[in-house]
Amino acid sequence: MIASSVQAEANASTVEAYANLGAGIALGLAGIGTGLSQGPIGAAAVGMIAEDSSKFVNGLIFTALPETIVLFGFLALFLL
């Protein structure tokens, strides 16, 4: 599998190439945005849990919410 040769399609169009590029950019930017937002949210959630351990579920939910942004980027990847 690794040693197999990679060949370009003879009928690849520019429009299809731009669609694939746009899909990759959409997923990449969604991942970057999620990563940048999860840092402060995670820090705040840890502080909240340290003060009151009964807030663990709320902290977990708030930490998982930015992941929906990546799911939207992943959806755009398949729609394009």
C-alpha cells in the first residue's frame, strides 16, 4: 500500500480542485477556531470545578460545546 504509485486523474477539473481546497480550508479553520476557544473554556471549567465539585457536568458540557464547530466544518467537507 505504501509503495504503490500515486497518479493524478486525467479529467480533474479546476472547479473540483477549488471545491476540495475550500473543503479543506473549512475544516482546518474550524479546527483552529475550536482549539483556540477550548483553551480558555477548559481553564475556566477547571477553576469552576475546583471551587464547587458539583459543577463537573456543567464544566464538561461547556468544554465539549466548541467541538460542534468542528462538526460543522466536517459537514461542509462532505457537502462540497
